[in-house]
Amino acid sequence: MNHLSDRHLLLNLEGELPRHEKKLAHEHLEACWKCRARSHELETAIADFITVQQQELSTNVPPAAGPRALLKARLSQLPPAAPSLFRTRMGLPLAAAACALLVLGFALARTALRLQQPHATVAVSTPDSHLTPGAALLESRQDVCAQSSTNNKIVPVALQKKVFEEYGITRAQPQAYEVDYLVTPALGGADDIHNLWPHSYSATVWNAQVKDALEDRMREMVCGGNLDLTEAQREIATNWIAAYKKYFHTDQPLANPATGSRAQQ
């Protein structure tokens, strides 16, 4: 899969992509966990850098507007990318300058804020399919439905730590995430690290509580004979957000799935 370049991600964050490229970028970000994580890193670096300057934690920190404006000026000198391409090759001097500015932002922000803000929350709404493809037990619908719902099954702490390490989330507040089963045990999901991922509780609208509602709905449908168990496992493992939209008939999470009311944005 091609990925969005840092140039595209930065222009998208600034709201400066042409309309047709903005649409392609948003579609790609919705489907690509790695690009969403990279976009979040760039956005956090800029925000943290500005925070450092505003808090005047160091007299050596230059004004945030200077590096940011210089970076934008460098980017504006690059030739525009074709609308159908996500990758753009920068000239080496310009790429080096842009990367140097980004590194400066990261270094200054992280150094100055390390003691005051030791933890960060990455918005994770979908798993990396390479790390978490999903895993299910070879159980029949009768076997799954004969058991009580196991949506609240606890993942051992040691295994939770390994999941966070795999996803590169080393300085996060564990309370900000549910180490979630991609295929829920209530639908025959396995106790396997390939079926686990750190799902944000509140940093994204497509959070762990929203997925819990989907799991309950799909279990009801499977045990009621309205949905094949294998199909349910495949859909939730492939794209749980698409499954939510399909089975709740909505493009946005519902505040109360039972009544169909939308969550506030």
C-alpha cells in the first residue's frame, strides 16, 4: 500500500490541500492506520512546540511561528503532486530542511515537556492489520451462544504490556486504552496477541465503547440466527467501523444504540 508523504500530511493538517486531493487524503487516512498515526505525530509535534513557546519554559526556544512558517515556505516551493498519487519525492535539500525542522520541533517539545507531560495518548480507532489480523477459535454457533457473553474478559497485564510495545505506545496512560479483542470472545475470539490491540477510550469517536455496542449487536444477531458466525468474525476483523455502519445503519457512532440517537461531535 502506498502511504501519504509528510508533505501531504502537513498540508492536510493546515487545510491547504486542493479539494480533490483532500478527499483522497481523507479516504486514505480512514483506511490506513500507519498514516493516521504519522499524522497524529506531526500534529502533536506542532502543538507541543507551540505550547513550549507559550509557556516560556526555555529562553532558548525560538518562536513557534518561525519554524512553522519556514517549513510551509519550503513545502510551497515543491512541485504539486498529481491528484492520483499519494507519494511525492522531495528534492534532497528541501527534504532535509523539512525533516530538520520537524526533528527540531519534536526535540524541543519533548525535552521541555517531558517532566510536566510525561504521558501522551495516541488516537487509535482501528488496529494495524499486520500486527492484529484477528484470531478466532474453531467453535460452532451453538458453542459460542451456549456460553455467557465474555465481552468484559480481562487481558493479563503482561500481555497488555506486550501489545503496547508492539504498537510503539511506550509513554501512554494505560487507563486511556482498552487492550481490545479485535474478534471479541463473545463471538469466538481467541486469547492471542494477534487478536489484541490498544483501542482508545475517548481520543476518537470510534472508541472502545462504540465497538462494545457493535459486539453486543452482532452477538445478538448470531445467536438469533440472523448472522452467520464466520461472517461476523470476518467482518469485525476486516473493518469493524464498516460493520458498525452496516448493522446500525449510520455513518456516525450512536450515543445510545438502543434508541438510535447520535453521539455528540
